[in-house]
Amino acid sequence: MQDNTTNAPASLTWETNTWTGSGVGRYNEDYALVDMASKSAVLVDGATGLTKVNVVQGESDAAWYARHLCKATVAHLAKKTLPAAKALADAAAEVAATYRSFDGAGDLQRIDEPNGSVAVLHWDASQVTVVTLADCTVVVGLQDGTCKVIYDDTLAKLDNQNYERMYSYATSNGVTMAEARRALNPRFIENRLKMNEPGGYWAADISCRGMEHATTTSFDFSDVSWVFACTDGYANAVDMGVTESFESLARAVADGGGVKLGKSLRAAETEDAACWRVHRSKTSDDATYLLVRF
């Protein structure tokens, strides 16, 4: 957990928390960064290539991509001359160029390259801006007590189709969901190839084609009480029945219950480790949130 008020306005505090998903020896491929100097916060949910090819030394390509995209976006926002979406796009181009300089990167197929979902928060004295790309969830708590949920469910719908195929395959063939996942890998490749293609879904990746489809939502600074953002691994608390909705999830974190809820999520996932009750491709994913209170 991180919680920092150094050099921040008296009324502004923030926190982040992350839990690594299931799998022995795996890397956490989520990354969250809050930077008071640039008045920004960035969350990236990195995704590995489907064939597990790796060109970065010492960590997964997706973990590298998530961390560097966060840091580069904050650096571009610190210039204070760019709209948040433009800062993200410029950062993505910079990170892509670095990645392509690694040995072996030029030989990768699209399904091998890392990608990610992104949420960017930027504020100044008059406005709070939220930029999202792919399936990170953002909830903005307003001073009047209402919430604004920002979420693109396009990728989730594609994934859910495959999870139901997995369940059907597993029950028909008497195998585990993990075995069904391996058998249906071509279906997952088919979905990945829809990334940043018309009729598919938009995300951050090395091609940077999705950047122009990032969504920007702005609020008057005086209207905002807090902003919550999370990766789909933490948002899974809704599917697992730990909480009722994205709004109730965000309110629980804003009320100080982020760690408790994260532990409850992991307990629910462990109880359904075989993924029979809630159909999914693995017991648990990396789960990360950030919260900025204004």
C-alpha cells in the first residue's frame, strides 16, 4: 500500500494497493503511479502475449510495458502543455520505440506483444480529467453524493464468450477449466487479433493504433470529491459477489475499505479456485486500485 500527502494540498490524499494474481513465480503486470508534481495518476493493466514469448530480461514484457507506460505518461503530463490524451499517446509512442529496440522484438507476432488497459487522471485548479482506454474501471465520486462510472465493456463481452465456451467444453469432456482454457487457446488468439481493429476493441499496445480511441471525460474541479480507478482483477469483486456494482466497490474503497475488500475478493476466488461458480480463465488476476481524494 502507498499513501502519500507530501507536497499535496491539505485536502488531497491518495492511496494505491495491489495483489499479485495466481500462478507460481509470476510477475504482477499491473502498475499504478500517483505523482503530485504533475497532478496526475496513471494505472495500467498489462497483458502478456498469448504465446508467452518474452524479450525483456528479468521480468515479463507486460510488467515492463505497464511500468514504463505509467512513468512515461506522468513525465509527459509534467510538461503541463499537453492534453491528457495527447500525453498518453506520446508516452505510448516513446515506450513502443524503446520496446522495439530490444533483441527479438522485431520478430514478434501481434499476439506475442504486450498490451494494456489504461486509466489516466489529471487535475488542475479548474478541472479534473479522466482518460480511459480498454477495460480499466473509473468511478468519480461527486460532491453532491452521486457517482459517474466510466467503463468500456467491449473486451469483457469478448472474454465472457470464451469463458462460457470453456465451461461448455469442460463439462462436455470431463476436464478442468484450466484444461479447457488450453484446448480453446485458438479462440483466445482470435479475440486478441481483434485488438485495435475495427469491430474489435481498443487498447494500448506497441502499434499505438488504439490511442486515438481513448475516451476523455472532464469534470469541474469543485464538483469532484474523489476518483477511484482499478484493473479488471480488482473489479472482479463484482463478478465474485463480494460487492454489488462498480459504484459500491468504489464507495467502499473511498470509505477506507480497499484492503478489506481486496482480501475478501481473494478469499472468494480461492473458494472457487476451479472457476466453476464464476467462469474465468484463472483463479485470480493481478488486482490493483488507486484512489485520489480531493
